[in-house]
Amino acid sequence: GTTYDSRAMTGNVHHNTAINRGTAGLNIMIGNDGFISSMEDKMNDADVYDNYIECTSRATTTHGLLYGQNTGGRMYGNFAYNVPLGFIMKGQNGGIMSGNIAYNDIATGGQYGSLRIKGSQNTLVTNNTVVNVANTSYVGNIGAIYQEDDLKPITLTSVTTTATGTASAHGYKTGQSITIRGATPSAYNGTYTITVTGANTFTYTFAGGTSPATGTIEATSRFGDATGIVWRNNIIVDLSTTPKPARTEDALQTATFETNNYYHPNGTPTYTYNGTNRASFALWQSNVEATATNVNPSFTAGYLLPSGSTLISSGTATDANARDYSGLAFNATPSIGAREISVYTLPGGDVSIQDTLNRIAGTTGLRNAEALRVITGRTTTSDT
């Protein structure tokens, strides 16, 4: 795939195409997992938009678009076609993921596109659309909405003031800042600049303490637990027989769910909130998300909601900086899903107008940049 080093970048990342590009489509991040460097917060407030990622051979692909280790960035208007774990924000502070579409119609490969937040804080995931029309689901605990921590279990030993950490395939880089927690003596804990000494080992200088350290010891390169995450106005469609619409991993995470729509007509769903399973939509709605809906969105071409849909103008008001799939701001009372719909009453009777850029995608996400107004029963490019 393509990896962007955000140490050397300013501005935005947009209009890229990645088709069958190895383990990942686009990586825009720094930090651990073997991506670029040890530095943080070097490409803040950047936008990642209008990128297209496709994968027809998924044996080695791990994800489509990953954006992380920055503050305040936006990821919007991207399309992932048959890509496992479509969109990921990792180590993000104050980010917005909105208006993205993931579509899957391949029944092999073990999982399909998702919205994934890993080890981030105060991040909004709003008005995205995930559609799976094949009988495939997720491996393990992953879900279409998936929130997880970013912690690695490690062991620690030391000689005088040099601590050695061991973590399997840690992916860290020399010069990176790592936070250690859970060790006894407590002098091992804290945030340190490390030196990588091997694929599984690194060292750092500390005040000194007995060796080896004991306890449940964990390391993270950014934020460990995902906290302050808001999931709002997203559409999840899963036609498989083993749907997993939403999952947050454990009680150390915090998440708010608001007016998301989950449609899974063919099997018993598994919802998970902070490690506790809710084995039906009704249990999820009564215990976690009272405003959730379970409606067939019945998309028209380009993943637009049809005229008269109950999902139009029924969402929760969202951040003014969020954008839909066409790059447009959302209405005060937004529609649910990746494409905003505006409904007007015109002289002579009620007419529904869907204002959007014409990115009619079919199943491939190919776009036409022409502005379009869709009037009930007829299409025109006129502004009149």
C-alpha cells in the first residue's frame, strides 16, 4: 500500500486510488505498528478525503485507510470496496470520521469493511455507511463499529538505570515516546523515549528499581484506552447470518452511541458494549442506545436514502466540521448515513429534493464530480 510520513507533510491527503496494494491501502500516521516514525502531532488538523480503496484479493490485506497519531484531523468522503477493516483512526485526539462508505460483496476473506477507533480520545464517528451484502462476518471480536484500546503486554527487566522492555513484534521506532503502566516498582512507569534493540525489545532510561518488574504491565505509544468516543448517525447494513453490528472492548473505555441505524435481517446479531454482549437489537436499544433504529435503508443509486425514508432528517445534530460523502456540511437535523438529504416544500405541492454532488457509485465507488439536484421523478443539473 501507500504510507505517508506525517513528519514531512503539511496540508491534506486526497484523491488517491489504491487497488490490491498489499497489506494496507493508505496509511497516514506515525508511531507504532511499524508505520513511519516516532514523532507525534506533526500533521494536525489535516483532512483525508476523496480516496478510493479496493481489494479483490484479501488474504494479506489488513485494512483500507488508517489515519492516526495526530490531533483534530478529519477523514471524510472516502470509499472502501471489499476492504477488511475499511476505516481506522488510531492514536487520534479530537478527530472526526464522517461521510465514509464501505461496501462488501465478497463472501471470502473473513471480514468486511468497518469503522474502527483504536486508542483514541475525544473522537467523533458520525454519518458513515457500512454495507455488507455477502454472507461473511468478522473474525474474532471485531465488529462493524469497533472501539478498542491500543495497549501491548510487555515484560520489563533492568540493569541499574536501563530498563529493557520485551513485547512481541512491537513495531516501535528509536526515538519514539512510549508510556508504561502497571509495573511494580512504580519507577518503571511513565512516558519515556526508547531505543529499539530488536523486533521484540527496546530500552529506556529510568530512575532504577528491582528486576524484573512485576504486575500486569502494558505499553502504548499514544493513548492506551479509547475514551470520549461518540458514535452518531451511522448506518450499518449486514446481510450475513452472523452480524456483529457494534463492539466496544472493555470497561476502561468510554463511548456514547446516538441515533445509529443497524439493519441485519438474516441472523442473530452480537452487540458488545464494554465487553458485555447484548444478543439482540432490543437488548442493545434498551441497555446502551435508546435512540437506535433497525430500519432497512433501501438505498437508491449512490447510497442515497429514498424519498420518504424515515432516516431522512432524523439524526442527532452533529459537529459543524463534519462533512458528508460529498464534502457538504450536515443540516441542523441531519439525515442518518453518509449522504445528507435535504427535503424542501415547493410552491404547488410537496417535492423532495436531494442535494448532493453526483458521486453515484454503484458498487465500485466511481464518481462523477457534477453537481446534481434530484427532484422526485426527474433529474436535472439546473439550479432552477
